[in-house]
Amino acid sequence: MDANVLLLHVMKNVLPDRIRAAEELGHLTVITEPGHVQQYGPEVDVHVVESVQNLEAMRAKMLEILRERPIDRIFAPFELGQTAAGHLRSYFGLPGSGYEVANNFSNKYVMKQRLAAGGLPVTDFRLVAGLHQVPEAAAHLGWPLVIKPVIGGGSINVSVIDGPEHFEEFCRTPAAERVRALPVPLVAERFVRMSAEYHFDGIVENGQVLFGVGSRYSSPVLSRDGFLGSCVLPSQDPTHQRMTELHAQAVSSLGLDSGVTHMEFFETPDGLLAGEIACRPAGGSFPECIRLHTGVDIWRACLELALGLSPKLELKAEEGVHAHCHLPVSPGRIVHQTSQDELAAMPSVVRVDMLRRKGEVVPPHLNSASASAVVYLQAESPEEAEAAMRRVVEAYEIEIVPEDS
């Protein structure tokens, strides 16, 4: 395929090497932000804007590019580039999801409205234009609340507020200052007391779900204890089957024609609640765990669908279950760390990817998928896999000191 492709690349996100080098990309043009870390060769046209969320700046930059070269398709695999991609497709008449669908999947308030209207079970929610309106939202929803920007990802600027006193304390923190500086409103949601949290990752073409796999997080994301991980559920698992139904309902409610999805669910005494759904690959190493278990490459499917191609799905037979865990990390210099060989020798471990090593300095402002290492495991059941994850986490040692010490 010899296409002119525009990639919207959000600052510190990184494409997998196999996707960056995919021959389907043809001639690649990139719009990115200051501080971007992906490296490109001289054959790639790289343009920089202050923020891909500034739609007028993106429209002006796109016009500048089009005066030099036609663009056939837009590839936007990262959360904060979704709305801009939809806007540019709609404005310039390009194929793929337009602004309305992109906004349905990226604006969390609009998303909740659409999901609720489509009959999906969701927690109560309310639009909040600024922090000063949180107490008013709590009067309608009750405490505790989760507050988050309507446009965002990676659990960045997401906070759980327990009650009025906690809210007053929060308003005096640096986290509150970051929220006040956001260029978007907030959504407040009634906090869900859950026994488990799940995610469902799908591939959709022509409005039909071609592939879907459900997984259980090691613990709820906002209350996790030191690490993030998940375990793929067997296809016959009842929760997997219920998520399959609700995911298809969500895809229809939000109007998706083609793309990959990442959806979250909460297990409550009243059954599953739908959380959020994104139209892009899951962050971190979740797609790789799914590939190990099913043989399906979510990232490649994302690229193929963005380019108007049917995804090549090469499913393999289930053999037990796969799981993975992101081992903890925090800002500072790593002075001690359990080795890759030690981790690889542990029971049920099939692969270890070291993302940070002794001597490295970890930068601040980490997100929910940040890790020092990722460990992939295989076991006979989700319970065995989760027990193996816990053993790895308990055995893992890492010591990080502030960089200035």
C-alpha cells in the first residue's frame, strides 16, 4: 500500500517498532508535540504543535501539510490524539471515524451520556466545569466521588475524593493546581465500590465485533497496591461472556464503524457496570499479553483498520491463561533492582522485559502503565496466574532515591 499517512503522535507515547516500520505506512508525515521521544528517519516529515488538543492549531497545521502533499489516511493510536484526528477527518473529508464518533469515545462526559442512553449500566455522573463545582455535584451524587478531566488518559489528574474535608484538603495540593490548569472541564462520578475490575479489548470492522477478549485486573486500578497487571479470562468464563455482550452494545451506542477498543468494567453486588471505552490499543503491555494468549496483534489491527484494510487475525488455540504485571517504579535514580535472570527463573514466568535498569533516572509525572519491568506469565487458570503474579511482585526488589541525593 503506497499511501500518504498522517500520524498524530502525542508527546511521550511510543509506537512499537513493528508498527513504526510497517510497510503499510507508505510515506509518513507526523504531527507531534514538544518533548516527543519517538525517533524518525530523514524520510519522515515531522511537524510540531504545542498541543494536539488545540483543534484550530491542528487544522492550520494540516492545511500547511496539504499544501505540500496529499494525505490519504490519519493514524491516531493514542488517547489524546483521538478528538483531533476525528476533527481533521471531518473537516478535510478524509475516511475513518469523524469528529462525532471520536468525541463519543474520548470525551468521558459525552461517552457516559451515550452509554446510558444505549441502556448500558453506568455509575451516576455529572459535568463539573471547575473544582468549585465539586461540592454541588456531590450534593446530587453523594460522596465519595471520582473526578477526572473529560479528555485525558492513563489515570492522569484522576482523584478519588472521600468527602467535604478531604475535598478541602485536596484543593490545597499541587494535584488541585494541575486540575485547575486543565483546558477542559471535569466529570464527577459516584465512586463505585467494586470487588473486581476488568477490561475488554476488541477489534471492530464495519460495525461488527470481529474479536474480543476479556481480562481481570490484578486489583482495581485506582486502588492498586504497588503494581498493575491483568489476567486473560477463558472464553467460556461467564464474566467474559457478559462483557462480550456489553461491549457490542457500547460499540453500537457510540457509533463505531471500524477500529480497536479498550473497555473497562466494574464488578459490583448488582453486577457489572460499564466504565469507559476508548478507540485505541490499551496502554502499557496489555496488547502484548493478549497477543501471547490469542495470537492476535491489537496494534497491527489498529494500523490496518486506520488505513482501510481488513485486519489479519490469526487466532491460536487457548492454552491455559496468560497474565502480565507491571512492576513498580517511582521518580528518582534506581540504585538496586532484582535482575532479569532472577525474575525469569520464577515459576510460571514466560518472559521478562526490563524497562528500567540500575543507574537510570526515572522522570516525574508517571501514568498508570508506568513500570520498571513487565513480567509475562502462563498458568492453568486465572487464580493460578494471579498467585504467580503475587509471588513475582513479592520477590521483586527495587530501590530508588531522589536524583538530587
